[in-house]
Amino acid sequence: LNRQFLFRPWDVTKSKSVCAAAKVKEMNPGVHIDAHTDKVGEDTEDIYSDTFMESLTGICNALDNVNARLYVDSRAVYYNKPLLESGTLGTKGNVQVVVPRMTESYASSRDPPEKSIPVCTLKNFPNQIEHTIQWARDTFEGLFKQGAEDSNAYLSQADFLQKLEQQPGVRRPTLQQLHSNLVSDRPRTLEDCIAWARMRFEEYFNNTIQQLLFNFPLDMMTASGTPFWSGPKRPPQPQSFDSNDELHLGFIIAAANLRADMYGLKGSTDPAFFKKAADAIMVPKFVPKRGVKIQANENDNTADNSGMDDDDAECERLTKELPTSSQLAGFRLSPIEFEKDDDTNFHVAFITATSNLRARNYKIAEADALRTKQIAGKIIPAIATTTALVTGLVCIELMKLVCGDKKIEDYKNGFANLALPFFAFSEPIPAPKTKMGKTGTEWTLWDRFEVNAGKDLTLKEFIDFFKTKHKLEVTMISSGVSIIYSFFTAKKKLEERMPMPMSKLVAEISKSDLPASSNYLTFELCCTEIDDDDEDVEVPPVKYRWRNF
């Protein structure tokens, strides 16, 4: 943070908003800023409530992820607030101005998804350090986060195994992980964690490579007569564990400490202790198996490793050996969220060691911890010049919003790449219009049916309101994932629901309390026109006031 305009080295560990507010007040003592430190999201809608959102005249974003942007954008649209959305990525920057009832919103268009690495390349045929780092990152998630979460779900959800049976391809590896975490490899001491880490080393960097070379020998030729191990496919070499190798021991130390952390055991950083414990472990000799299927190409639909009967038999065996939740009452694992910015938590140390060991298998140039952290954490250095440019462009659009009475052609979305250099400006795209039935009434994403009857309407009154005022026959009403009313609902149930207030219906059907901070409920409707019940009519959502009239 100390390279950016608002922060200095002594601000590190403090809240960004508080530091930024203080710095701005230094620059201009006349400005008034309230610094908030709460995350903006669904969890804090009691803080950033209807009252708060309606009090705003506009929103200016400086966010670092798409989900947060989509959330703030949805709130801006819901409350009809202008939004200035911007972002930087190295030398690239963009500004989008979102104007109520005029332009499309941030969510109206999306960037293409990032190009992903084919699974077969990650699992069996890496050829770049980025491939081995991504594999190490996925391994971290599977071992220390997903595995722990699955174990906790098994111990807390009575129907976990039943649900798992309905997930072919996932059931067996999940049961194997549960068995490892709760039965065969459940550690009681740090030495147990070291033994587990030593076995993982053997599995990842020796056994798997031996099996791969057994399936695809070094002299193997393809159907077209070319060597199989050619082009991007690098022939790997198995590694034998050597506790005197710093990288080998580094993997054991990081993996064992993370395993211990998952089980609430005390860790250690003494290399001599790990070296002695790792050398004392007897590792069974690996013999490659026949009949193991390995995906050779992205389009290769390889069957599962074993027949379905064997799979079912193995699943039954694993399930029988699992302890019941009552046998482990109160026992829970601690899932580990990857945190790149703490150098003492072994997260980056594990990714670095795992990635470099795999890179060594495939003769790929290894990467140091800093480079690994940048790739694994997707860190793009911030450039002050890009920040300054984007801030300036945002301020120009802010001036236009403050002035008001502007046409769509007066606003400009901006795109820049200082490295080329490239600068482009375009008019915002108008909000797409939808026609409502035969009336031809047009509406956009900014429109709502605003229903404020001065009281909480019953379901019957709500349906009659649309029939009388908008000449629409409501055939279905939903709130979130809950269906509040549909024309095919059983007659007895309809008779019960018709006299009930809308808010009570939502609470009862969704089985959740209504938010204490919100005066509104949002409903999605399916409708037909009264004089034409054959054709569904597209209508905007309903913003329904249910209290504090």
C-alpha cells in the first residue's frame, strides 16, 4: 500500500477507508468523510439498509473483484442510483458510468472468462511453471480446505452420505478423503502429520510419475507414428525422497504444519525434528498397476479407473469403516483458507515447495516464493500512473452527474492501456427496452412495479391489484427461490394462502425471518393479459413495501 497515493508504510495493518479518509482531510480540511469499515454485502444489509441506500445521491466503486462489483451494481439498480464503476490491472484501466433510466448496468455485459488450463495438462502433462503452481494451489484446496469441509459436513449432516450417493464420480474420492481424515490418517501428534506428509510426497512426486511412465513409456509412439513424449508433453522423472534436499524437507515441514493446524495440533519450525521424523518412516515400495486409465488429451473421454462393481464395493467398505457423528461428538476440523500475505502460515511455503517439486519432475524452471505468491495469488502490481489516469476519468464523469440534465451521448466510458499506448472512449450503451404485451408499454432494467398500498396486502388483494390497475392476470409469484403462488397450486392450499398477508407468506414458505432492516420485498411475476390468456407477458420485478408506510 505504501506505493499508492493515500497510504504510507505506517498505515499497513490499518483499515484502508480510515487511512484514506484521514489523508484526504489532510489535503482538503473542508471535505467531510464518514469512513466505514464494514464489508458491503448481503451480510451487512442491516447496516447498508433501505434507509442508508435511499439517502445516497450516487455510488463510486473502487472494488477488486467481480462478485463485489455485481452486488453493488444490483443495489444501484434496485435503488435507482448512479454508479461510477472503474478498475485497473497493471497498465490497463477502465471507467464505466451507469446512469438510472438511461444506460445499461455493469451486470448487463461481462468480460469473457479467463482461459483455463486443460485438466489433463494440469494433472499429467505440465510444461510451464504456471501449470505446476495451479496444480499446487488445487492440491492445497483439496487437502486443507475441501477435505476438512467435507469431514465437518459428514459429522454434522445426517443425510450427507445419502446426498453423496447421487454424485457419481465424486462419491469414491470424497469417501477416501473422509476415511483418511477421520480413520486411517487421523493424527494424534505432529509426528503423525509428518508421516502423512511423507506419504503425500511419495504419492505426488514418485508413485504417480511411475504410473504415468508405466502407462506411457518413454519410447511410446502415437497412432500417427510420432513420439508420444514430444511437443508440449515433457517426459517426467520420479523423485526419491532426500531429507538433505532443502526443497524435499520444505514440503514435509509445510504440509505437516498445515495438517496439524487442521486438527488443532501444535506445529514446529525445527528442521532437525522434521528430518529425523521423516527419515524414520517406512515407505512401501510402489508397483505400477495395470488397467489404470489416464487421460492423454483434452478431448479424450477416459473411463474411470475401475469397474462400477469394484467402485461400489470400495465405497461400501469405506462407509462401514467411517465413525458415526456420535462417536466423534464435538469433533471438527478447521478448514484452511488460502492466505498469501502471511509468511508464517506455511500457505505460500506449501504452494512453492509443491509446485517446484512437480516442476523438477518435469524439468521445468523452478520459481522462488515471491514469484509463486504472485502467480498463485494472481497479484498484478498496481501502477500509480494507471490509478491517476482512471481517477481523473472517474472525476470527469462525476462532474457530469453532479451537473445533471445530460444526454447519454454526453457521458463517456473509457478504456486505456498505457503500455501500448491505447485510449478509447465510447458512449454508454442504452438500457435495453422490453415491450409489455399488446399495450406496447416499454420497460428497462431500471423499472419496477412499485406497490405501496399503505398496508401489507393479502395474496388475494395483491393479485386483484394487478388485475385492476395493470390489466394483468398473475399466474405465478416468486420471491428468491420460493414460489409464493402459482395457478397449479392445490385448491385447499390456495384457500389457506389467499387471506394471508404477503410478508407472512414469504416468511412461512421460505422458512426464514424477513430482514429487520428492509421495508421492501422483491417479487418476480409470471403474467398474462386479461383479454389474452394464451401469451405470457414479460413484466418488470415488483418492489413491494410491506411495512413503515
